[in-house]
Amino acid sequence: MRALGIILAGGNNYKMRELSNKRAIAAMPIAGSYRSIDFSLSNMTNSHIQKVAVLTQFNARSLNEHLSSSKWWDFGRKQGGLFVFTPTITSDNGYWYRGTADAIYQNLAFLKNSHEPYVVIASGDGVYKLDYNKVLEYHIAKRADVTVVCTESREADTSRFGVLKMNEDSRIVEFDEKPMISSSNTISAGIYVIRRRQLIELIEKSAQEDRHDFVKDILIRYKNLKRIYGYKIDTYWSNIATVESYYQTNMDFLKPEVRDYFYRQSPGIYSKVDDLPPAKYNSGSVIRNSLIASGCIINGEVDNSVLFKNIFVGNNCVIKNSIILNDVYIGDNTHIENCIVESRDTIRANSYHCGEDGIKVVIEKNERYVI
Amino acid sequence: MIKKEMIAMLLAGGQGSRLGVLTEKVAKPAVAFGGKYRIIDFPLSNCINSGIDTVGVLTQYQPLRLNTHIGIGIPWDLDRNVGGVSVLPPYEKSQNTDWYTGTANAIYQNMNYMEQYNPDYVLILSGDHIYKMDYEVMLDYHKANKADVTIAVMPVPIEEASRFGVMITDDAGRITEFEEKPEHPRSNLASMGIYIFSWPALKEALTALKDQSNCDFGMHVLPYCREQGKRLFAYEFNGYWKDVGTLGSYWEANMELIDVIPEFNLYEEFWKIYTRGDIVPPDYIAEDAVVDKCIIGEGSEIYGEVYNSVIGANVRIDKGTVVRDSIIMQNVYIGSDSTIDKAIIAESVSVGDHVCMGCGEEAPNVLKPKVYGFGIVTIGENSVIPSNVKIGKNTAIKGETVLEDYPDGELASGGVIVKEKEGERS
């Protein structure tokens, strides 16, 4: 085993608005039947990385529930396995994770006790497929200290990303974290390859200096000192950490080429199996250009939308250009347009929700009466 | 000492020959059902939902699919440190090596398996019924009656009772007589093929009957127990229970799932049915597609029109195709502008463009009229149907067919095409 994996899944982001009130971004449902973290986890297992640590902190209950068993991603092994690290109070540390580097520092024992020569660091909010071995080979060929996976931004505004510039040898010469004005359209995908001993050394040094962020305090600070290279990907990559990009990423799966890439092409993306019955389309249901996950029962009209697992749509409903998260009950005669409906919600009959300018996040805390 | 109060023995070795080409390569319990399940999922899920964590599955006929499906029992939580699911095929012995020659003989040959768990009770199940049942309630009934054998029975219309083993009981529910497929039934309580035996009674009966040829529960063990004066009780079950032994009843049971509130409801929160599902993505329903009164398994892509049907996982139905009253199992591809009427299409079949299936007048099947009836078209798994052919009713096709196999581009009603692949073992 040449590498172990670390998935940074602790972050919060005000740009997710109310959607991150109850879950970490890495636990956001994606594409009908997945969670965001499934993509990085599946990439790890498909790259034969058998030992993976997930660092969680913010609102981790829903994420921990999703990671309750490692078997879905084939990590239930004697060699390696899936490790979930939340902050703990120890005799010499009473802090939460103060940043990505600190999160790794607080779990440095995991790195020190491993024997894999390399580490792949990924984030839990990216939707992509990537064979990390290819990045690793590139990393070795370039004799790099750190390799940063990067991509051309699909969004015009790159101010929420790490923006970088490479020279003709692909060495990173400029690196700005969340710049006000960006000088380049090439952004970091938040995926790094680094030698394990190098990582331990850099993390320990930063901790001594009270620096806690992996990007600002290590990558940017060391970029002229260490050989930091960019590995550019041109396959589908999306970061879901704003409501708009989350919405857009889900809607992307209505395109046949995106579905084919993620759903059918090998290697696949794995997720926790929920043992739900197949979707049921009753008489009178009208569905156009939509994704419908298992356990759904549809009576009304669904147009250009993504319905996650276990959703009931009543008679005469119109669901249009919307995303309905898991376990939602939608009463009769309801109109939902340009919305994201939060999971486990109950929308009463005759409701009307429409995002007038932009996406509306619908959270109704109605009680549901179950017989 | 390992001790389990009740263990289950699930008989899954039968061929189910009345399902025709559907069971040519697959044991009946492994046949797909209801969009994502296989028939054996129902008794296995009943076991774990009833708190039975030790299940022996007796296999014999074409066990490959069944073995792959069951594995170590993870989907049903039957991967246990002690107990769990064990697949029990016939095996070679130093003397009297034999296939399983009958239901009771199969259980007898696995006496050692049962003995290692020191059970008080043994539940005998068959792997070819669709139902939800709490075996624990049945066990309570068995205990309350101090019974030696309890037989689950179901009231059926008296005119249908002659198809079943019928139990005649006294007021207390004790069985006084039984008749196997009687011409003039004296009771409407049909045996469901589900038995709870107190272990000493089962062991004694199986040992006494060990030389009985084709030893069968209904034919030999139950009569023996009654003759020995054992306490036999009938446990009346009034829920949904369906034997899917024929193409007609298999088709019907699937179609019953698509009612608005089906009698057999898979959508209830409690009493979940578990299955091995490796297909995760949601369904995609295209812009011009129609899905009306149907259930569709995960990952299917529908571009055509589907009415009144049960569609499995990872199926693709192309534009212009109309599917009606049909059962389509997983990984099937159907081309464009085809018409599929009342067909059962098994796994991984590929159907071309402009195919008309289930057209024309009914005619009895030339080969097996009793199997291929009900007006149904049956396509065996991995078959290929070329473009531009017409297929009539009561037909069966198996194998990679080409246009030349269809005289004038047509398989008339009642016709059969079976093509063996070269080098393929039947």
C-alpha cells in the first residue's frame, strides 16, 4: 500500500445557508442516492487506498450516521480500514480543530503509526472521480514535495477557491486563497498528495508556530521553498459548498453524459444501502426529465427535478426545477418551484413555494402524523 | 454449549419447472421479484424480522445465482459470529451418498447442522412464497398448544382447496386429519408449507423415516407424526401469501404490487424486506417518457412509455417504445419503437428496435401448454431479440436469437425458440 487517505470533512460554510444547520457539508445528499463524501471515499477505495481517516467536527451527527459502517466502501478490512476522528480533549490539548492543519496535527499519531510512504488528502465536498494513483505517479515523477490537484473553474467567480498559477513545468508559482480579485481561472480542487514524513514535519512545524491552516500556512507559505506542483484534471469536478453550486451540481446529473460518467462507467461510486423498495409511479403521475430515487411514491407532476430517497408526492402537485432531499412528504395540490426542500420535512397540502430570484431553501418544521 | 431456541431450515433446492425458461439456469428462489428483490428475500427477511438468526438454506438445483445472492448473509444481517446463514448443498458421505430426494430427506441429511445448535424448535420454510409473517407469533402458538408440530394454514376458497394439502381440525385447532390435494376437500384450510417442529419430534420422525424414498413432509413426515399420536396444530394465517409457482401466478403477484395501496405493501416502515442491491443510482425519467402505474428499480433510464408494469434495476427503455402489463428484470435493454405487451423478460436480455412482443391472437403453446399459458411472452435471461420481429402470445424464447430464427420475421403465438450457445452447459 503506497498511500493512506485523509478526508477533511469538518468544515462549515455560511454559503450553504440553512442547509448546513443540521449537517456537515460532506453529508449533503447528492444526485438522488449519494452523499457528498461518497465521491472521495469511493475514489479512495477505487485507488486501492485501504486506510482512510475522515476528520469531522462541525455538525457531524448525520455524517457519522452515514459512516456507521465501513463496508459500503469496502473498508471493512483487517488491513487498513475507515477511521472517523472527531476532536477529543486530551491531557495536552483542549481545543477543537482550529483549522485543517490543526485537525491533522491533533491526529498525528495516526500518521506516525502508519507505514504507507504517501498521504492523499481530499475534501468531503467535491463531486468527482479521480484515480489518486495517477496523481501519485505524477508526484513521484516530478519529485514534488506537494502535488495539488487543480482544475479550470466552471464558475466565473473564483473568489471562494484557492486560485493558482503554474509555470511551464507545472510548478505552482502563485497561490492565493480566496482572493478578492483573482488573476487566474485555475483553482485548487482541495486534493493533495504528499510524502507522509514530509507532512508530519510540516504539520509539526506549523503547530509550533501556532499556525493551523493547511493551505494558508503550509502551501502558500512554503510555495517558494518547497516543490509544489499542480496536477490538472479536465474531468467533471464540482465543489458543492454554496447553495447555488449545490443546486447546479445536482441538476448536472440530469445530463446524460454526467449520469453515464458517474452511474455507469467503471469504477463506480458507492454509498450506504438503505433497503428501500423501488420507486412507485401511480396512475396520473407525470414525470419529465427528472431523477427519482428508491422509496419514492409519486402521484403528481415532477418536472426537471431531483427527488432523493423516500419522498411522497401527493395528487395534483407540481414540482419544478427543484431538489427534494430525503424523506419528505408533500401533501396534495402543492406547488414547488426553484426550491431545495430540506430533508425529513412535511409540506402540507395546498402549499406554494417558489424561488423568485434564485434558489429558495424550504424548511418547514411541520409535524407528520404517521399511522 | 451453543444453544438456539429456534433455527430455520429453508428449502431452496427446487427447480420450479413451471416457471419455464425463467428457471432454466436459476433456482426458483433466486428468480427476481418486484423490481429489486428475489423470491428468497421474503422468507429470509421474515426470519431476521422474527428474531431468527440461524438459517440453513438447502440448495440443489442450479445454485450459482442463489449462492452469490446469499453470500455470507450481509443484506439480511445474517452474518453472525454464532449462527447466521449457511448454504447447505448435498454432499458426499462415506456411505449412501445421495442427492436430496425429497423435502424431508434434505432436512434429514443435514441433521448434523441442526444438532450443533441444540435447538428446541426447528422452522421449516420453502423458498418460493411471497408473504410477510412473524414466525415468533407462530412459535408462541406452538408453545401454548404444547404442540409437536404446528402447520401454518390459510383459508382459501373451497373450490381452490383441491390444489393444496388441506387440514381438518377440531375446535381447538388440533389437526385430526389431512388430505393431500383432495378431489372433494372437507376443509378450506390450505397448508402453506411452513412448519414448526419441536426438535425431538422432528428428529424422531426423520430417523424413523430415513429409508423412505423421496421422503417428503406433506406425504410422509406429517402422516407419520399423526399416526404416532403427536400433537399437530394448525396455525391460521390471514395475511397476504402467494405461491409464485406458475408464470400466471408469478405475473399476477408482481402486478398486485402496483395498485395504489397494494394488499402486499413493500412501502411499510416496519417489516422491511432486505435484498442484496448493488445498484445505487436513482431512476431517470426523460422529458417525453411516460411512467404510469408502475414500480421501477434503481438506476433505470426510461425514455419510452411504461404502463402497468414492474421494472427491475438498471433497465433502459428507449424512446418510442411502449411497455404494458409486463415484468422486466434487471439489466435489460429495450430498443426504440418497440411494443411490449404482457411479457416477462428475465435478466440481462437485449431487445432490438421495432419489436412487437405479445401481439396477435392467443394460441396454446406447442411445447408446454401448461407452462406457457396466460397469454404471456416469456424471455429467458441473457437472450437477444433482434430488431423488426413479431412475437405472439404464449411464447417462450431463450438464447441469442437472430432474424433468421424467425420465419417471416415472426414467432407466431404458441411458438418456442430455444437456442443453446455453443459450449454452453444446460
